[in-house]
Amino acid sequence: MRTQVGIVGAGPAGLFLGHLLHLEGIDSVIVENCTREHVIERVRAGVLEQSTVDLMHQIGVGERLRREGLRHGGIYLCFGGQRRRIDFEDLTGGRSITVYGQNEVIKDLIAARCSTCRPLYFEADDVSISGFDSAEPRIRFRDAGGMREVACDFIAGCDGFHGICRPAIPPACLRMYERIYPFGWLGILAQAAPSSEELVYSLHENGFALFSMRSPAVTRLYLQCSPDEDLAAWTDERIWDELLERLEAADGWRPNRGAVLQKGVTGMRSFVAEPMRHGSLFLAGDAAHIVPPTGAKGLNLAVADVHRLSRALARHYRSGDTDLLDRYSDACLRRVWRAQRFSWWMTSMLHRSPDGNEFDFRRQLAELDYVTSSRAAMTSLAENYAGLPFD
Ligand SMILES: Cc1cc2nc3c(=O)[nH]c(=O)nc-3n(C[C@H](O)[C@H](O)[C@H](O)COP(=O)(O)OP(=O)(O)OC[C@H]3O[C@@H](n4cnc5c(N)ncnc54)[C@H](O)[C@@H]3O)c2cc1C
């Protein structure tokens, strides 16, 4: 097979990129090692920034998002029993977030890909890449028909944190920056109508909790736990008791209880690999960077990367100009580091560290008080959370 851009991974980065390139008339092949069902059913991100929402409408994949997405004008921060609202729309001149599950985004993008009839391979085994530092980049993989080889001009490494593209770059050519947090999130999906129209982030003596939702009938809730927490020790009853203890506010607000549909523990890390390009291999999304989920930035950063990459490739194919391709890594990393800073800050403000003491807890409460009462501080949080425009 021959194509212009070979894309490894059919997560948000790979699928958005494939569609953006299609709209520019650029051919691509997407190679994914999991099944279509697994890719669709993975429950992960749920908060879309304003720019991600705008892009989905612009590229014609926003029809269901318009109908089913839950637009939120702000969030609540809860501490000392009080819930205080940060009004994004007022503070940012109308920008907001939309709650729409990552798996719904994926369904819409797979449908869009299939309608273009451009190739998308699921269940590809033994995926490997080569030749990206020469003039002959190749993706090889095995499927039911045997071994296949895709010759391409460029490879987009959109295969997430555990993929094969980043490790294919010689270690001496990459610099990695990492912070692993001494806590994780125990997350549940519950059959319960949301009792708040907006997300509630809480700092409690027992640690962090987050109330969020996926639809008018399903809530998504998280509890700070240890990174290697034993899920078996957490009955549904215990999870709900702890969630209510951490989230219940003095005004009587509390999440509705309901059947637990799914539960899991996720560790938290901040990670950046620089540069995001090696020869004709371009890394995008989680393949190049990971943020702790507190700032809801992971999926949105992946979209920002591939939006930039698609414009750079379009310019190259239209005029032979490689300027945007040459600037891809530096330009992406500027946004990435700003999102890293924001995600780290939200995480540090809202979690209790095992190394911390009562002084740290009091300091965190004072910070939350400031962040919810100073217009300047609220504006800073609002513009970062709702997301900076794509430039
Ligand atoms: C529990 C949880 C909650 C989250 N909440 C949020 C949130 O609220 N907001 C937010 O913005 N982000 C959130 N994130 C992060 C977000 O889900 C990721 O940042 C996002 O999925 C990144 O997209 P991606 O396409 O770069 O990578 P991925 O989604 O990881 O996609 C990579 C794809 O590549 C495939 N792949 C891997 N290896 C290979 C291989 N060798 N060959 C072929 N294919 C391969 C994978 O199967 C996968 O389909 C959350 C993540 C988790 C885990």
C-alpha cells in the first residue's frame, strides 16, 4: 500500500487527524491494534474545551454533539462544606466546556472515517515503523490477510502513551520530563441522574473527590486513592459512603446514589517527550505527553496537536513549504507546557499529598478561598479550563 500519511492509532488523535487530512484532500491509512468495540467502549475523557467543540462542528462531526452534549457555563469548587461557582462564560467572554464522552467522540469520528472509504485497520498485530529518518517511511503490521506494509511520506505517531512510535525514536534524540503523583483516582460510572448541572471538584480532609456526568441518566464520580489501591477492598457501599462524605455540601447538595456500572483505579502522571518530531515521524497526543486528569486537558491537547499537524501537512502538500512542519514541535510544546502547568496546579490544589501536613491542608483551603473570591484568580482558572483558542 502507498499513502501520503500513515497514522498509528485510532484514538482521538489518530481519528481527528485522518478526518482533518481527508478534508484537505490528503490520503491516509490508519492502523489500530485493538478491536473497534474496545476502542469505542473505553470510558475515559468527558470534558471538551470550547475549541474542540468548535472544531467538531467545523469539520462536520458535531451533529450528535449538538444534540446530546451537555454545555456547562462553569464549575463548582467545594471546600470546608461550601460550594462556590466559577462562571466561565462571564469570565472569558462566553467560552464554556461541553460534557460529551470520549467514546461518543470516537463513534462520531469512526462513522466519519467509514463514510470517506479511506482505510482504517483494526486488530492490527505486530505494528512497527521504520525509515522515518530516511526517505522511505514504512508502517508494517499483520492482519487476517497476512503481513502488510504501508509506504508513506510521513508517519503520525498517535498511538498513546504505551504505543510503539515514541520508543522507536533513538533515546539520545528525545528528552523526557516526568512527575508521578503519590495518589490515583478510583472512578465509577453510576446509573444515577446528575444532581448538579455542572461539575463539582471537592477538597475534603479525606482527600479529593469529583462529581461529573456523562448523560442526563449517568454520573461519573472519582475519589482520590493510593496509586495501587486494591479495588476489591471497595464495595459499592463503601465507595458511595466515601463519595458522599467528601462531596456533601452544607447547603444540602449531594450526588444521587445509583447502581455502579463500572469502576477502576487510574494512576496519575505528568509526562512530556521533546521534541515531538523525529525526521518524518510526528508524535501527537498521549504518545508525546500525559497530564493528570484534574484539568481535563488530555483529549483536548491531542486535538490541538493534530489540528496543527494537519495544517502543516496541508501547507506542505499545497506549496512544498515545510515551515509549519519545522515549527510543529515547538509550537505544540508551548501549549503542552501551559496545559501541564495548569493540570499540575489544579491537582496540587485539590489533592492531599501523603507527604503533606495540616499546614499544607490549611494553605490549600486558603488558595481555594482566593481562587473563588478574586476575579483575577477566577479568570485565570476559567480561561485555562475552558481552553485557549487554537492559534
Ligand atoms: C480515566 C481517564 C480519564 C480521563 N479524563 C479526561 C478528561 O476529562 N478530559 C480530557 O481531555 N482527557 C481525559 N483523559 C485523557 C484522554 O483520555 C487522553 O488524553 C486521550 O485519549 C488521548 O488521545 P490519543 O489519541 O492521544 O491517545 P489514546 O486515546 O491512548 O489512543 C491511542 C490509540 O493507539 C492505539 N495503539 C496503541 N499502541 C498501538 C500500536 N502498537 N499499534 C497500533 N495502535 C496502537 C490504542 O489502542 C489507542 O486506540 C482521561 C484519561 C483517563 C485514562
